[in-house]
Amino acid sequence: MTKTEILAALKTLTAEERLEIIETASRMMRDEIEQKAQRKAERKLRLRASAEAAVPLYEPGGPLHDLWSPDSEPYFDSEEEYLSAGVKTNA
């Protein structure tokens, strides 16, 4: 049903029926907004839990610590080796 058809059908209804439709449509919209907000909050919680679960990997003794620690040895021996590996720099 198109908007034009809906508006035409609304003209045939009583004021009370139109009001009932408006209330129902408003309730549907509120439900959709609440569901979207709930999905967003759940996604945020999942992302937070994932980030918190990854923290031990980067702490001393963790398997990724040496890759990101400022105290670790450089992975590449020279800047040329770094560039030839296909890693783009910000320079």
C-alpha cells in the first residue's frame, strides 16, 4: 500500500479510528526506537567485554606483549626491510 493509498483510506475513517491508527503507529515507532537503543547498548557491552578479554594478551607475559611493548626489540632490522614488507607508514 502506498502513502497516497493510506492517506486516501484515512479520509474514509472516523476521527476516533484515525486517532487509534495514530496511537498504534506511534507505539510501533517507540518500540522500534527502544529496540534500536537496546541493540546499540548490547553491542557496546559485547565490544567492551571483547576489549577487556584482550587486555591480558597485551600485558607482560602475554603472547602479544612483545609486539606492542615499547621495550621490545624491533620486528624489522631496518626501515628498508619495514618498507619492503608492504607496511605503509604515516610519513
